[in-house]
Amino acid sequence: MSSDNGQADGGAEGAPPEQLALIRESVRKATTPRAKPRTWRGAALAKELPVARVLVDKGVLHLDRYFDYAVPEELDADAQPGVRVRVRFGAGRHRVREGRREGGGLIDGFLVERRAESDYAGPLAALAQVVSPERVLDEELLALARAVADRYAGSLADVLQLAVPPRNARAEKRPSPAPQPPPPAPAPRSWERYEQGPAFLESLASGGAPRAVWNALPGPQWSDELARAVAATLASGRGALVVLPDGRTVARVDAALTGLLGEGRHAVLTADAGPEKRYAQWLAVQRGSVRAVIGTRAAMFAPVRNLGLVAIWDDGDDSHSEQHAPQPHAREVLLLRAAQDKCGFLLGGWSCTVEAAQLVDTGWARPLVAGRERVRAAAPLVRTVGDQDLSRDEAARAARLPTLAWQAAREGLRYGPVLVQVPRRGYVPRMACAHCRAPARCRHCSGPLEARGSDDLLCGWCGREESGWHCPDCGGFRLRAQVVGARRTAEELGRAFPAVPVRTSGREHVLDTVPGAPALVVSTPGAEPVAEGGYAAALLLDGWAMLGRPDLRSGEEALRRWIGAAALVRPQTAGGTVVVVAEPTLRPVQALVRWDPVGHAVRELAERGELGFPPVSRMAAVSGPGETVTEFLRAVELPARAEILGPVPLPVTPAGRPRRPGAPPPGEQWDRALIRVPPGHGAALAAALKAAQAARMARGGNAPVWVRIDPLDIG
């Protein structure tokens, strides 16, 4: 501390001779005053391209644009396009000193471009700091992020938060390994089971860009087939990207790629890896050291160099839909990348979504399927148990499991494990015809009908009341609510087979694999472990619980879940049997019996086209407090052929339950409106909603309004 007269402890006059010498030397070297970092007051600007165009990390729509900043000479070398920077944001015109704007809080951003002049006529603030000279945002990734933001009516800053992982200084300092030469083209092997499989691999290996929808045969070979598609792309000197639904499938493809190509050929991007390892892997891809990437949905933005193939497995899994704004779907992002980079595209799965069928129907992609004889040889035998069978089955009424299921389980346990799929709790029933089980739909918008009271029927989309309903298929007038799944399944099975171990796999504890020894494996949909050598049998219980969900995709989702479980069962030639408890006449059940998910998706697509359902039409959901939603709908300038359905009240979120994105806070009543436009008007709808939301935020609207393009759960 120094005193006013300079004589106190530590003052310059009372300092020892050595300290005085050091002070004089430092003063002698400081010939010119240095500018203060992060304000750079008085600092000279860069001689060339002194203006930096910056994207600030503000996810609000009315600030979804670039801002110009001055580049100090000291930052000239590091301030290159693509680096992370920190800037002062929020200073007004009155805070100008020496010709430069000052003040405002420090905020992160990306330097997008260096320019000679600014379009802004007023004084510019200076860049505060270049966080790192690592160029993490190239032009290709920026263009992709902008396309995703426009498609989903979101902000560019929000998309980049999903695309570029947080910085880790230790990972950034480590050099990435040298890139390896292209591997040789792999042999087709199990791809020969598909009619165009070898030709697809050959096209990738020769530098082509084939686009295919792949209906994989049941069994564990899919991971090796996916790895061979990646290897064929690498053999052409290009990069490949594969997006998978969860960590278990990532581990299987990781093992297949390692066994086929060896270590160091690919990077794995998952949240389980931890921030440092994941950022190091991401940097290796961005620097060009690794040209193949596999991972969960965050990997859809991986900056793969010279992209030759983008692939997604099981695109119907809801984990492919990002939960953070603007909530893009991995399939749609990869479609944008395939169009932007003119690369190959592969959408694969045991089942087939309506979106996949639409890609084939429009001619954008080609089908990649096996012949019917190979399908029959690889699939298990599927048997059904309907309502009439249950009504005549005394064992089913007593134990809620039909005799046929007990017999299949008992026979299967002689040769290996038996899978028992039980629907999750919480599935809400919807209304259907009591005679033919056809879903009850609104006469105005074809939305699902819901029973709000003892006699009142309301549409879940447009909110209109329905009186005098009758079934258009059979003419029936009676309605029924679909049943919700069986309880105590594991306990009942344990009592029925006391000498057999019972394992469970679900949300709390998901098993990856189980031994091939006899055992009962009770699992919720999507959590089924892989059995060594395949399951001897599978029981798909309470099919009405999934078919009765109040959702447009209930039939498609039920079939996808059933096929996902049945694909783990041994082929019929090896004694594999599947028993599904659901009405045999329903379309999804018939598709499972025939093992024809593609035919089911094609028929669903045709039906949705007639009714104007997604994906044939484009749809957006607007939710929030009732008055706010009504005001928003009045302000938005929708395309000419847009149709507004609703608003209708949303279910109130109970206290203590986790809140889903876009759902009302616990205890609050929100409304939701659906906006539907015909094909070709999706971009105009997204632009209109984004403009209205940006104008509302600029006016300082406090009440929340959630806008979601192409929501999965429209009812």
C-alpha cells in the first residue's frame, strides 16, 4: 500500500536499491502507454480489414443477425473468421469515447467475417477478446446452421449452441493425430442379402452419392452392414457421418467399425464421453484428422471434411428429436446436409417411418430392401391373440396373459431366453369404434376425438364438439377407450416359472445384453437387451396400450416397437416365435405378421395425403397462455392457404412431474393451436412465425409463447 506522501511501507522512495532499479527499468521500457484490454481505449486498429462481423450468443429472435466490431491491432492475427470471441454488447450511443462505443456486458460470440468497412454508420465497439485462435466455425457449418434455423423458425445462435460443443482448453492444446490414408473398399458380405446392396456399396466406394431408404433384415448384422457403408465411403477418400438413437446402438457400431477398420479411423461423439474427451474428438474431426463420425443426435452437426455419406438408424425413435430450441430432428438435418454437400444418404431401420416412405415415393431416394424369400427366412413366426381369443381364455381373464403366450414362453425357455415387452405406464387411451377399432376422428379436421366428460366428445386439434358420431368404416355408433397395459407382469411370470430367473430392463436400469441361457427378460419398449444367439421367443403384451395412444403416429410407433423387439428373436427356421396381444385385423398387427413395415408406411402415407396430415402437409404448434396465443395468432401474417386448428386447452402438468419442452409449467393452464399448410408452403410458414415471434420479443412480451415446427406429438 502507498500513502499520500509516498513515504509509507512499499513506496518508491523508501524501496531498497534493487527494487528501485527494477522500477526504473520497467518505466524505461514502457515508452508508449498500452491500451486497456477488453476496452482497447486508444489502441490502433488493424490496418487491413479492421471490421469484424460477429454473431453474438443471444438466442432471441429479434437479435438474430450479425453485429460489427472494430478489430484492435493487437488482435489482428488471432481474429480470424470462425474463432470464438468476447464482445461488449448493449452500450448505447451516448457511451462513446474517442470515437468508439464503450460499455455493455461481456458476451460470447463467433467471428463470422472480416470486412474493410461497416454498414453501420455510427461508432463501433472494439472486440474485447479472442477466446481462442482455434477456428471452430467454418463456412459450411455456418450455412448448415442458418438453414436449420430458418427451417425450424429459430435463431442461428441457438443452433450453433447445439452444433459447436463448449470449449475445453486442455483438449484444444493437444494436437490431433495425423490423418490415415483411405482404407481399401470392403467386401459386401451380408449386403448381398439385399437386391441392390452390393451396388450401393460400390457406388459409395467409387465416389458416387446414392440415396437410399434401407429396410434392414432382422438380426444383429445391421451394425456390420452400416460399418461397411462407412468403410466404402472412406475408401473413396471422403468422410462419413452416422447418427444413432442411443449409446447402446453407438457402442455396437463402434465395435463393428473398430473390427473392420481398426483403431483411430473414426470418432465417437456422445454425451457420455465427458466434455474434454468429446471436444477432443470433435476437434479431431474439425481439423481433418478423422473422417468418420458416429454418435447420438448431437453428432448431426459434426464438421466432417469432404462429406460423402450421411446415415441415420431408426429415424422413428423420438430421441432423434432435439429437446433444446429450435428442436430440430436429426433426419431433417441430415437431409439438409445431403442436399448442401451433394453427398450420399442412407436412412435405415428394421421398421419404416412415413417420412422414409415419402422420400421413396417422391423419387428422392431409392428403396434398399431384400426379397420376400429372404425376409421370411430371417423373420420369426408371428402369432396373434385378439379380443375374441381373450374372452374365451380362462387363463387370460385370471392372470391377464393368454394361454398361447404361456405356451410360447414355456416352449421357448427350453432353448433360450424369452423376451416379454410390456408398454410403459402413462399411455393415455384415445377413443375408437367399439366394433372395428377404427380411431374416432373429427369430421372437420380429422383430428383425434377425446372424451372430456361422460357424454362430451371434443377434437384434440380444433376443439370442436362432436355429437352424433358414427364410424365411417363400419357404421357403428359405439365408442370404447383402449385398455392400458398389464400390471405386475414380472411378478406373475416369476410365480408361473419359479425356477427361471427374471430380469428387467427399463428406464431406471437398461440392460445392454443378456446371456443365451433360459431366462425371462421383461422390458419396456426400446429398452430390450440383445440376447446372445437371439431370443427363443418374445411376448408383446397389451398391444392396445400402444395402439390406443392419442397420437397420429400411434400405429406406426406400435409397429416400430414390435418389430424392434421381434428382430431380436431367432428366425422361424430356428424355432423363433413372437406372440402379440392385439386385434389381428388391425393394419399394424397385419404388417407385423407379414413382416411388411414398408407396405404399412406406404398405406399410411396415402391416407395422410388424403386427410392432409404430416408429413404430406407441414404443421406448426403454437402454445402458451390462452390470451397470449390468441394475440399471437392475430399478429402473424400466415401464408394464404394456412389453416388454424384450435386453440384447445393442453393438459395441466401435475406438480412434481418433469416438464417437457413446450409444456406448461406445473399447475398452469395453456392453450395450443395447430397451423397446417399444404406441401410447398412450409418455408413460408416458418418465416411468418419467426417474424411474428421476433416482433413480439422486440416489443418486450413477457408471457411465453412456444413455436415448434413439425412437432412429433400433435395428438
